Amino acid sequence: MAENVVVIPPEFLRCAGPNCGVLKGSSDRWWLMWSSINHHGMPEMHLAAWDERLAVQEGTIHVCGEACAQKLQSQFMGNILQKTIRANSA
């Protein structure tokens, strides 16, 4: 039995990288990122190769390439560090 997969037209997909916003082309090799809380209650970031099923999941971030993925990872790490600093100084 074939599984129904929602496909988002490329003209509706933009890179979430800081100051990027490039539109996804049909042959681009994009990545997907998302964050979650692990079983220890700690935030974690996930990175996966492009997959149409994952791309439409709530909370999925569309990323055009390595540079934007690294910037988003750095942002994620900075946010965690700032939250830790605020929690320790309270």
C-alpha cells in the first residue's frame, strides 16, 4: 500500500538560515533540522538529509546547505549557553 506523502512545492520553501531565505530548487541538496527535548530533559538538535515526509513535519527547519546548518547550530548552542548563564545567575 502506497503511503500518502504531502509534497511542498519548492516555491514555498525558504532556507531558515540566518540572513539567507534562498528558495529551494527542485534539484537542490537541502537538509532538515529540528530541536527536541531528550529523555534527560535536555535540548538537542537533529540534522537529517532531505526527506519529503520529514520536510512537512511541524517544527522542521529547512536548510539550504552546510553553511546555514552551521549557523543554526551555533545559534542553538548560543541560546542554550545564554539560558544556562541566566539560570545560574538567578
